[in-house]
Amino acid sequence: MKQPLSAVQADPKRWRALAILCLANFMVIMDTSIIGVALPAIKEALGYSQAGLQWVFNAYVIFFGGLLLLGGRLSDIFGQRRIFMWGFAILTLASLLAGIAWNEESLNTGRALQGFGSALIAPSALTIVMMLFSGNPKELGKALGFWGASAAAGGTAGVFLGGVITEWLSWQWTFLINIPLGLLVLAMTPGLIGKGSKQKGSIDIAGSVLVTAALVTAVYGIVTAEQNGWTSGITIGLLAAAVILLILFLIVQKARKEPLVPLKIFSTPNLMAGNLALIALSAAWIPLWFFLNLYMQQILQFSALQGGLGLLPTTILIMVFMVSVTGKLIGKLGIKANIVIGLLALGGSLFLFTGNTPVDGTFIANVLPSSLLGALGMSLAYIPATMASMSEAKPEEAGLASGIANTSYQVGSAIGLAVMVAISAATTAHTDAESINMLNDGFHQAFLWSGFVAVAGAILSWLFVRNPKNI
């Protein structure tokens, strides 16, 4: 049996390879946020309705989250580098289509294809990181620190660059910026990243269709619930259909010899607990980021560029802690304590935002302290939660485990944000105060319930996460 590279010797190119992998992670996350500021310009240029405009964002997120498991399986069977490069080829071409889009259908198609490309990139890239550094736990913690920091930077850079690009160039360049970056990655990957591991097997087409349809239907039902109503027949029907599709998926997985997701993987210690921690983390962090943007721009009257600059301190803190501090704390305290402390800090940040974001607030007094506490929580919890979800998976299931972890984070993000937007909108609709106070009351409720999600995640992590022996 061929040993993995890390079992023989460390790859001398591993840190340069990590730079390419972090650039990939940066781009995948950036593409979820870069179009936010550009949406009004896109609406005017392509004739979107107000309701239809959401699909510029949702088409990407839904196909990204819905196809991640398939991406992980493909990387296991055909090799991580091949699927990584195929993902970038698709992402680059899809970005060209989105950038030259002539109507809403062509842009929605481009965004969906961008999501498909990213679904191939994300699990294969994370698997490559784990393979390159798994032989040295200290290096692995540092590498995952860079990985997590690149995701944080991608989210914030997307907001900031979206404003710069839209103001100084045009909305098309929020998509076209991916083309030179994608070509750079495709050119450098063969010389820096090995082919990776392969395994014999078949693609579970039925399972892929069912799980993707279940996730797409669930996310679609949730993100449109604010428009249709949570108790409407459409919303209930969509969510019921998602449950039925998921049950059919599980039946197919149990019956197949080579399923997309061998159900026995969920007996792997920490996999379920690690993924629950990732779901809670993303379901609390993404609403914090989303509603903090709205608070700064709609309540404090920041411009889009000022809002992006306002998020830079949190990004810098996340990057510094993930690269320099979190790995050391994992070695000293273990992954369980870091996840619990991180989620509690994130919850504390959200509770502070609930009671300390008045309409006449200031950045220094009302935004900076709470946002830094939230960033501290994110930087402490993200890496150990990722490590927990993958730490005890078999080598041949690494791609699958990373696909499940990425899916958990993306689905948690979509579900958490959709629910908090609905809570915020419901609060606003039942408030008799003036407009700016109505908005702020809605934001407070979103922060409050997101804080409860973070605390619930901390409790579940304390009960079920265990410290792996190999970390």
C-alpha cells in the first residue's frame, strides 16, 4: 500500500503550495461577499426585480453548499490536484460569463457555475492542506491558521473591494477580477502541488442528485421564507420536500455498496460534534458580519468603503490570532476548550451588540470593542472545530470529511442568516417607532438570537467534542 507523502517526508514546497491554497480559499469566500455593494448597479443594468435580485447571491451559495459533498467525493476518486484545477477552470470561465452577462438569466447561470467550481475547489484544497501538514501537528495548526485567516480576509476584502471596484470601475469587475487570479492559480499549481491520492470507486449519481436537491430545496425554502411567509404553503412544502429528499438520500446511501457518504463515517469520533460546532459557529458569525455591515451603513450612515474599513480591525485580529496564537492554545488547552471558549466569546460579542448599538452610536464606543470580541471568538473556534471534524477520519475518507465540514459551514451560514433576517424583519414589522429605530430594533433581535445560537454551540461542544490523541 502506498504511503501518503507526509508519512515519508515533508514536502519541501508545502509552504509555497499553502500560499496557492490560501489564495483559492480567499477567492471562494470573497465571491460570497464581493457583489453586495454592487447589487444596486446590477439591478439597474440588467433589469432585475427587487425580489429577483437575491439570486445574484443565492445562486452562488446554494450551488456551492449543495455540491460540496460531490466535490469531496470526486477529489477522493480522481485526485485532489486534478479536481482542484478543474474547479478553478470552471470558476474562471463562469466568472467570464458573469462579467459579460447581458440579462439576469445569464448572470444567475454564471453565479451558479461559480458555485459549482468553488464546490470542487474547497474540499480538495482543504484535503491537500491536511495531507501536506498532517505529519507535524504544530505545522498543521499554523497552516490551518493561515487557511482560516485567508477565509476571514476573503470575506472582508469582498466587502471592501466590492465598494472600490463598483465605484472606480464597474460592477462587471466584481466577477472579472477572478479571471487573472484563476489563471495565476492554474499556472502555478502543477509545479507546487502533487497529484495527491486516488482511490478506486464509482460516483454515486443518485446520491449526488438527492443530497444536492435536498440542500438546494432547503436553502431555497429558507431564503425565500421572508418573502413567502414562514407558515405559507410554499415554504412548508419546500421544507417538507427537502426532508423527504434527505430521507431518500439516506436510504440510497444505506443500500449502495459505494455510496457518496458511507453512513458509517458518522461513527467517527468527533465528526458529528465538530460539524455541529461549525454549523453553530457559522450560524452566529455570518449574521454578526451581515447585520454589523447594515448597522454601520444604515444606522451610523457609513459609506460602503467606510464600512469595509470598519471591518479591517476584526480581520487583522482574526489573521494574527489564527496564524500566531490559536495553534499554541490548541497545543496547551486542546481543541475542546478552544471551541467552547471561542463560541462563548462570540456569543458575548453578539449580546453586547444587542444592548450597545444605539442609533446615535459611534464606531469607537459601540462597534470596535464588540466586533473585536466576536473576532476573537471566531479565531479561537474555527480551526479546532475544523480539526475536530476531520481529525479521526481515515485517509481515504479525508476528501469526504472535508466536504462534510465545508457543507456544514455553508449550510449553517445560509440557514443562520435566513432565520436571523426573518426575525429582524418580523420585529421591524411589529414596531411602531420611526424608520431608523425600527431597523435598529430588528438588528438587536438578530444579534440576540445569534448569540443564543453561539451559546448553544458552546454547550453542545462541551458535551460531545473530545480531544483527539493525535493532536
